[in-house]
Amino acid sequence: MMNIRSFEWRDLPVLHRYRDSGLFLDTALVLTRGSELVTKGTVFSAAGLGGGVFTYVCEDSEAQMRLLLVQGTHNAGSTFGRLSFIAPEEVVALSNLPLLFDYLAPAVGERGAFHILAEVDEHAQAFDALRHSGFAIYTNQRIWRLGDAGTSKSGSSAWRRCHEQDVLRIRSLYNDLVPGLVQQVEPLPRQHLHGMVYYQDGSLLAYVDLRYGPKGIWVQPFVHPDARDFDAAFADLLNTLPGRRGRAVYICVRAYQSWLEGMVEAAGAAVGDSQAVMVRHLSVVRRATQPVTLPSINGTRAEPITHIVLNPDERER
């Protein structure tokens, strides 16, 4: 008999046994904060203190299978949640995994998320399990690691921290560089952008998003192809990041910016595996049936859409 339930205190010994056999699917989170802090979020969810952390357990007494744990997260105000942790990795191919996701989806959707994201090696057995659970690839990425401590000098004068007056230019650069499908799934935050900007001749040609954690720094660049002599400037940024304090630097290069990989390698970063970035939609997009007059933006008009959240039963029809 199969039973799916929320993680409880009695499951702590299971979590301890799985601490080294889990599969982490939120790459930035685990590289910046460490696997220990990710699994500790499971404890907080059991205590009701996890906020946007949801952990579910699947057990099948008839099959005598090992307990399967699935954890998802959602940041308040975000349009998407993330699948962060599955354990143990060797049983993720079991058919019970889609049922666990059906428990996770409403919990994340009720907080306002339209999608659940996951990042996984395409050669891992979890890749096929995710595809059979309703996840689809919407882009690919490769993670590069810059391991030495870098220098202590100040960063290049061409780089500075982004300010409020940069936000509109950053959004315009993002819209120019990022495919529409990715923008639909991962829009830029409405506020609180954290990163560095790079201008040439008064034009914003690069924005580098930064995420800091006790274990490392996550760097995600958005660079316009028109940036001239950018290799040296980018290498200078990587080696003089503010507040580095000896932490490893991880550079995420998405498929639509793959031309950056040569300069990342030239900066001394070591190449990592390619990952599929996957999404499971919790809503569908439908055209508005009533005519609505919208203001003109850059000579064009936006097309109104509405997100309709579906429960698991309706998605199967």
C-alpha cells in the first residue's frame, strides 16, 4: 500500500541516511549554500517553519521500497518554484515520482507560482523520470568553476553595482538577449536586482547577476554581442568580485549565450557538465476573449494573456 505524506519528525533518521545519496536540482542553491543547508530546510518544513519549503515522503509497504523524499521551494512573490532535492537518487526512476509531484504542485501553486523548475544532467536517470512527470526542457546551461581566491584589488572602473536607474536598461538588455520561452518561465525580478553593470559609450552592454552564499558565489552573465574588447573586462570582473573572501565562483552560461564560454575558459574557469533546465507548468496561457485597450510601448501593443492554474486532475484530461 502506497502512502504519500508531508515530512515529519519521525523521518529524521531517513534524512540522515540519505544525506549523501540525494540528487540536488537547484544548482545555484546547492553551490552557494551547500548541501547541508539544503537538507536542513527539510527539518524546518517539518517544524512548520520552512516558509516556502515543502517536503513529501512516499512509502510503499507492499513493494518494500525505500522511502522517497521530494522537496520543493518557493520564494514569496516569485512566479515559479523550484524542485530542490530528491532522495535517494537510485530510486528516482520509480513510477511513484509523478504522484509526489502532484502533491508538490498545489502547495507551490497556492503561493502564486505558475511553474516548477528543475536542473539536471541529461545523462542522469532522473532526467527521464522528470520527463515522465511532466517536465520539459526549455534551455540548457553549463556551470564553470573559478576556484582560486582572486586578487584583492578593486574591480574594473568599467564595472559598478547596479542602481535603481539601471533597472529599465537591464530589462531592455534581458529582453533583447533571452528567448521568449525563457522570459515566460523566468522573468527578471520586479525589484531588488543584485549584480554588476557594464557600460560602453553610455550604453548598457552587460549585466551580471550575483548570488552570494557561505559556500560560493553564483554568477549569471547577460552580455550583448556588441560589447567590444569584452574578454579582459569580464576576466577582471571574475577575479575582483566584491566580497569574495576566498569563496569559489560559479559561472552559469546558458545556451543562448554560449559564445561566452571561450572567454570564461580564458579567465581560468574549469568546465562542468551540461545541464537541462526543465519546467513543469502549473498553468496554461490563453488569449483574452474580451478586447482590452493597452498603452503603446515602443510603438507596439502588448497582447493580453491570463494564467489559469489547473489542478492535477484537470491537467490529465
